Amino acid sequence: MSIALSCEFFPPKSDEGASKLMGVAEQLARSLAPEYFSVTYGAGGSTQERSFATVTAIQRDSGIPAAPHLSCIGSTREGIAAILDDYQAQGIRRIVALRGDLPSGMRDPGDFRFASELVAFIRQHSGHHFHIEVAAYPEFHPQAANAEADLRHFKQKVDAGADGAITQYFYSIEAYSRFVDDCEKMQIDIPIVPGIMPISNYTQLARFSDACGADLPRWLRKRLEAFGDDLPSLRAFGHDVVVELTARLIAEGAPALHFYTMNQAEPTLAICRDAGIVPT
Ligand code: FAD
């Protein structure tokens, strides 16, 4: 089965982590030929320098285009304009445009309130140079007043000029299918690419899920919890769950797949292999 793939990395904290990440990127590039590697970006300045360095290294050395994430909360228009110009000069053609979350202790939201304003600003400043991805939430964003409001806000990002969307991870395929159906009814016609999170550590996954509003279904939480410290069994079970999810997403017509790699090659490679994905 051939389907377009993308892989997400976070900026490593050390030189050792950076060289390890380039090894991971090379391995994924060789085996999966992804369309792009995306690199996360901490809102309000927390990881900016490391994000820039990672984007530059990937774009220069991996043979696969880099797509920087750009979160706007806490930023000025001038600051974002300078970053866009720098990326354009580096030959970057794709950006994942986000609001981000204001780091604790930081009060000033800056010039942007929502990701839709960032998308509009990118179009105004850089025209159509960048392909813009935005975030989508099949289980709805934790701060949304309700599902209907969240869908309306998602549409605002599309109307502002987004070309595609990547979803928050989910383990309930029904949530994704219904979200895509609702978007179709609202004449949203951009590809909505499922974000896939491999399962390799229960505590970390439960913490992430609680923070970002992704639902870990009760049956899955209970199963993972029961493995306790038996990591090999937890990983084997988690792998089966995610392979099945991935295969169903492909069978149901997902336009592409985006992997949250957590800077590891093997879990993503094993899922792709067992879900029958071959490089495009
Ligand atoms: P928005 O689309 O602006 O939405 C945020 C909230 O505001 C939603 O509840 C929405 O309903 C509401 N809203 C939007 N517009 C309006 C309006 N006009 N009036 C009232 N309410 C409104 N975070 C990072 O810091 N760095 C990253 O690199 C990063 N990468 C991510 C990648 C993906 C694929 C995903 C799914 C998330 C990522 N995040 C990242 C997390 C993201 O920044 C947070 O989820 C953040 O809380 C929301 O960002 P957003 O772009 O979805 O915001």
C-alpha cells in the first residue's frame, strides 16, 4: 500500500541528541521516503534556537524537506516576519502554523490570539511561498467552548489560507471519521491527515493525553496500565493497536499519515512495515 507520509521530531536538548536525531532522520528517509520532516517549536521562546538549528540541519543534510512548526502566541508581527523571511531564504516551502500555548509565567499574548491570525499573516507577508498545515482536533481542543465552535474555528484557519491539516493523535477511528464528515458538510476541502502516536510508554502517553485533550479510551488505558513495568509486552500490545488503527485509516481513505516519532525510528518503521506501507 502506498500512501504519503510525514514524520515529526522535537528539537533535541544536547549535541549528542542532535547527532542521534540525524541518524533517526536518515533511517526514516531511507526506509519510508517521507514527504517531509516536521520540527516542533515551543511557544513563547522556549525551544526557538534549538528548533531553528534542527530545521536547518534536516533541510541541509537529510535529503527530505523540513517543515518547521511555528507557534504565534507571545510573538510580535515583526518577529514572525523575520522568521518567515529566514525560512524562505533557507529554501523552506512548508510550515505548520499553530497558536501554541503561552508558557506559565508569561502574560503578554503578543500580536496573535489564534492560529487563524497567523495563517492570514503568513499569506499576507509571504504570499503563496509556503504550503501551510494547521492543527485539527477530532476529539476537540480542550479550550473549545463546544464541538460546533471548534469546527467553526477550524474552518476559519482554512478560510485564512491553510492548505492542509494534521490531527492531534487519537485511538478512536470514529472520532476522526466523524470529524472528516463534519468538515465535508462545511465545505472544508483540504486534506485532514491523521496524526499517529506510537505507544511505547504508558505514563508519558497518559500525561500527554491529559494535557492535550486526546482521549485514551478506558479499555486501552486499563490494558496499558496492567502491563506495569513490563515494557516489552506493553510495546508489543501498543504496536498491534496502532498497526490496526493505521491499516483501518488507510482502508478508509486517509489522504496521508503523519507520525509523531518522539525522535525514535523503530516504532514508526515497525508500524509502517506491519501495516503494509511501502515508500511512495
Ligand atoms: P487555534 O486553532 O488558534 O485554536 C486554539 C483554541 O482557540 C481552540 O479551542 C479554538 O476553538 C479556539 N479558537 C480559535 N479561534 C477562535 C476565535 N476566533 N474565537 C474564540 N476561540 C477561538 N504546540 C507548540 O507549542 N509547538 C508545536 O510545535 C506544536 N505542534 C503541534 C502539531 C500538531 C499537529 C498539533 C495537533 C498540535 C501542536 N501543538 C504545538 C499544540 C498546539 O499549539 C496547542 O494545541 C494549542 O493549544 C492550540 O493551537 P492551535 O494552533 O490548534 O490553535
